[in-house]
Amino acid sequence: MDARRESLLVILGAGASHDSVDPKIHELYPPTPRTTDYQPPLTDRLFDNRTNFRNALGWYDDLPALAGRIRSETDRGRSFEDVLVSCTGDS
């Protein structure tokens, strides 16, 4: 018997988690903060000012300020990745 095992590696990104919420939910329930706030955001909207995510950011002392900076920069059109690189260079 061969002792080797085959493995499957699945990498999930922001798009995969965003798409995990069926968009047809809005056909059943009108878009409300309740239905839209719980859909995981795409990368460029990761730090949007969404109630449930904002509450989670508050659990960490330094994160709200950093999230505000990231939100401000991405709103101006910078990519999340570029902003993240500049933030790591500042630390």
C-alpha cells in the first residue's frame, strides 16, 4: 500500500467569501442593512463603514484608526494592496 496521500489545497479570497452569500437573498428580502451588512466585503471594501464590521474593529485598540486610514485611501482610488504596503512601511 502506498503511504503517500493526495491533498487538496483550497485558497479562499475575498471574492470567494463575498460570493458565499447568495445574491438572490435580495429577491427574497429587500436590501436592508440586515441583508447587505452580513455579506463579506470584497478586498477594496474590506474596511467600509459597515455596522457589524465596525463593531468588530472596535475590539482591537489600534485597528479603528488604521481602518479609517485604509478606508480614506481606498476611497481616493488607491488599491488596498498599495495602501497596505504603505502602512507596513510606516510601522
